[in-house]
Amino acid sequence: MAFRSMDQLDVKGRRVLVRLDLNVPLEKGRITDDLRIREAMPTVKSIVERGGIAVCMSHLGRPKGVDEKLRLAPVAARMSELLGRPVTAFTEISTDAVAQAVKRLPAGSVALLENLRFDPGEQKGDAGFTQRLAALGELYVDDAFGTAHRPDASVAGVPKLLGKDKVAAGFLMAKELKAFAQVLENPKRPVVAILGGAKVSDKLAVVQNLLDKVDALLVGGAMAYTFLKARGVPVGASRVEADFLEECKTILARARVRGVEVLLPSDHLCAPAFESDEARACEVIPDGCMGLDIGPATAARFAEHIAKAGTVVWNGPMGVFERPAYAAGTRAVAEAVAACPGYTVVGGGDSAAAIAAFGLASRVKHVSTGGGASLELLEGKLLPGIEALQS
Ligand code: 3PG
Ligand code: MG
């Protein structure tokens, strides 16, 4: 895939619309994880240090219209701290007042538009909204990897409107795409994919695509129980998506034909109810009990495979890792990924949160800032935000 890079844009004295994914978790107005903000700053810095004007834009959460709790002001404040320079936080998106104010911004300044999703035109890809946004800048840089799977106005519409010679990929976008290319195109073998999370239905497209690319697939989390049931293993009252049993059987058969080793949990931590923290280790899940984490033998078997891998990609926790009673499986996998000398990539969302919670993020080669976006890349899809950048 060919992209114009940031360095190829002459930004001096020009207004650059910069789409970032500043959709960070907030608790009572406080940012609880600023990874996405930190990772987006090199691009903004590069624009202003070269005398450009960075007109940044992002969504936050999933508001229906204006929502006071989802204003971007706290994000602008954090940006300002990280950049060491003021950030003008607009309280509107694309009104005439904003358009006038943006034109008055001096070279080297940074502004942040209000939450794009306050306008329903953003997610609808509305033509009028796209035009008003595009009119705020002369150039466009997309650094919102985490939003690349959304065909929204600011992601897909604006770059199309401005035209290819005015558009470039930001540093974070380039870094993310390079990391996933290293996993998906000609990776160092053996390639081990670790998949987890609650719903097997969310991961089937990923599994289908990865079967052509990996040597081993390690499956944990609740999604493993549908696979175990498909293999005829008793799973007690564990979460199973019955509608997907047949597809899981087909996948297991395809994996056998392709010589891909699929490792499912062989022991578990289980409890009589989801809410219960009475974790019991077992090899066979008793009737009436549900599995909530992989057991120690499984964790050790997974770790052995990870240690020998040339490339590892991990998406989805092994159990209910937010609760200490069921964190051990995810922690063991996180430790194994951190210790692996091969090329290691952790998908965004829950797995990125887990690796950070265990203090191991810096020991992984790449922690993605995109949850849904990284998943769709692993599915082999061409994402709208990436398509819009191709030159
Ligand atoms: C994300 O966190 O997944 C991205 O910021 C996109 O947000 P969305 O899932 O609400 O579209
Ligand atoms: Mg999402």
C-alpha cells in the first residue's frame, strides 16, 4: 500500500486538518488512559514545528447530539501538557465562527475542534458536514488509526474531497500499518496468534483470515467454549454461542487440513456463577459451572508456544482479567508475550488495557491504539480510512 507520508507535505504556513483518535476512557471527566493522546502527539508536533497550523479533530464516545460529559476540553488540556504549548479548544465543530477563528490562527499553533460526533453528519458521512469540515483546512493528515474502520465524514469523506495531493498519513497511522504488515505479510515464523474475548462471533472472521497465515492459534476467553463444545468437550454452563457451533467445527477441520495447530484450553478456572469469585481449578468443567479463565496447565502450554514464536499477535483476554480471581491466565499470556524475543504485536482495546495493567506494555514490540480497527485489519479488510489515504 502506498501512502504519502507526513514529511512529503509542505505544511509551512498552512492549515492542516489532522484527524486523530482521541477517544480515550474518561471517569468523572478525568482521563484514565492517555495512550491515544500520547501516541498522536508526534504528528501534531511535526506540523507545528515546521510552521504549520494543526487543526485537530476527533470523536469521543458515542454521543447522540451534544453531550456535556463528552466535550473534548479535558483532552485539549492533556494535549497542551504533552506539547508544552497552548491548544485552542473550540466548543463547536464547523460553524462560521469556528471557520473565521481558524483562519486567524498564527503559524505554529494548535487547535482542537469539538467532539465530531456532536454532529450526526459525522457518522452519516453527510455531504454538507464533510464540506464544512474540509473548508477548515488546506491539507489533511489522518493519524486516527483507531477509527480507520469507520467510514465517517472526517475519516473517509474529507480526504476524498481535498484530493490525494493534499492528503497524508500521520506517524501513528504509518507505525500501526507497518506493525500489522509485519505480522500479516511475510512474517518471521512460526507465527502464533492468540485470540480471546467473550464472543466467538466477533472473532470468526479473524480466525478464518488467520488460518491462511499462522502456524498456531491459541484460543482462550469465553470464545474458547464454543470451540471446545464443537470438539465435543463438556463445557458445563460456560458461555456458548450455539448458532456458531457449525462454523467452529468447519474452522477446526480447515485448520487440520492446513496444518495449523489450534490450541484450546485443557484446564480452567470455573465458578458456579459469573458473579462468583470462588475460582476452582478443573480439567473438566462440572455441570452447572462456567469457565471464567484458562487454567495453569493451559497457560503454561500457551507460554511454551509463545516463547518459540518468531511472530506473535494477540487480541482478546484469556478470562475475566478485570477481576483478580480470573486474571492469572491473561497475566501469564501477557508475561509470555513480553518475554518473547520474536516480533510481538498486541491489538488495541482489552488486550492493550491488560498488558498496560500488568505493567508490560513497554516490553512488547507494538501495542496498537486500535481495537476494532486492528481486528478488522486482521480480518483482511481494506479499512475506509486507509483506502482514503492510498496514493
Ligand atoms: C474505538 O475506540 O473503537 C474507536 O475510537 C472508534 O469508536 P467507535 O467504536 O465508537 O466507532
Ligand atoms: Mg470501537
